[in-house]
Amino acid sequence: MNAVQKIKAAAAKLNPDEQVEVFRWWVESDAFKQRQLESLKREIAIGIEDLEHGRYQTYTDANVMQLAEDVGRSGMERLAKNGKNPKA
């Protein structure tokens, strides 16, 4: 059993409050923060590249409501597909 498997097994035995404490410890760690920062920088670079290559959509008052409706409908469909009640 490798170290990660041992940690997962040990964490599974913790009570919920202890699991939350371990989670907080991890997300506040420098290693986690560095990985998050690197990921954010990659996503920003992708967005900048998309902008520079004209891969974006401009929204106006006229079509932003349609966007909101489309996003809402898509979310409801995903919930229903996953067996969740979107109206609950």
C-alpha cells in the first residue's frame, strides 16, 4: 500500500469533524495553493489566447437573457440526466 492509499484509508476512519480539519489543513497548505495558482494561470492563458484568436461571444441586453435561459435549461437537463430532481 502506497502513502496515498494509507492516507485515504486513515482519513476514511476519521469522524466528519476530523475529516473537515484534515481538508482545511490541506487546502491551506502551500503545496495546494501553489497547484491552484498554477492551474489558474493556465486557465487565464487559455482565455487570453481565445480572446486573441477571436474565440469569444459578445453579449448584449438583447441576447444575455437568452444566454441565462440556455444555461438554466442546460443545468436542469444535467440534473435530470443524473437522476436528481431539479425542482427540489
